[in-house]
Amino acid sequence: MHEVKNLLGQLTLSLDSIAEVGCPGATEQLTGARFACRRIVDRLCETLTLYKLEGGHLAPNIDAHSPVDFLEDLMLEARTLTAGRFTIDVQEDKAPPFWFFDRELAQSALMNALHNALGFARTRITLSAAQDGDYLVLRVSDDGPGFPQSLLNDNFDAPRASQQGTGLGLYFANSVAKVHENKRRNGQVALANNGGAVFSLYLP
């Protein structure tokens, strides 16, 4: 897996170089190829992380982070994958000034939700952070068709393949949420439809 991930990383760098030089008439194809490479690399990283989490070889690195800074960094990274096809913004008015969580794991979980949004959004994707009781809620919302009912009823305790994909991404996000524990409360993932798909990651 590490070798494949490294090879894909090299391919992504090559595609980035081509995009910088310019390739008339192939901008959309290059964007699609870069996005596909990134999704594959992220899937491999998720699989490796799951292997470590489930084997007890990886403990979350909990530290204080700014949810707003976290989402703004995520927004900038997502914009590099869209080539201006979508409006991506951050809602930060309800975000707490800081929260304790594993930034790397949370980023991986949110990037998976962003990949889904980039595949189904029509024009806009919104990232938001808010405090809900004893939880920080990180959300990815889009204006696409929304989640199918079968996903809304799932508890994500195992990967479940469907026409939308393998189900690994949601299982991974739920696993990331659960390893965040505070005062006997664990994190969780929630899906909803509200003018499009809404993915929520709750961290205690």
C-alpha cells in the first residue's frame, strides 16, 4: 500500500506540473485525473489508518486547535481540486475559539466527505463548525441531490457497498469519531438532507 501511495503521489505531482504549464483543451480532463489520484491516495491512507486503529497501534493525538483555521485550511485544499467549478465557503460565526481533537484524523474524515460533495454538488459546498452542547460539530454541506435513504438509516458500524461506493469512507469517518472520547462520551457521524447532503462529524 505504501508503494502504491508513493507512486500515486508522483503521478499527482506530474499532473500538477502539467496543469501549471498549461494544456489547452485538456483542463477538465487534468482536473478529473488529479481528483481521481487524490481520492485513491486518501482511500489508501484511510485503509492504513483503519488497520492501525483496529489493531490498537494508533492512538489519537489530541491537542487544542482552532476549528476555523482547520476548516479554512481544508477549504484551500479543496479549492485546488475543483479548478473553480464550485463555490466553497466557510461558516464560522458559531465556531468555538478552540477545541481538543486529532487534527490529522479529523482532516481525513472531512476530506472524505468533501470528495463526496465534489462528486454530487451542483454549484456550492459549505464547511461549518459550531458547538452543540458538549460537542464540536464539523459539517460539510452541498447543494446536490442529497444522500439516499439507505445511508440515512445506517449506523456505519461496517463498510457497506452500494451504487454510491464501497462505504469505506463513512465507516472510516465513524471510526475516527469514536476514537475521540471525553468524559465517557464518544464522537459520532450523522447524515442528513437539507437542500442537499449534510455530513456532520461530532467530536466530544
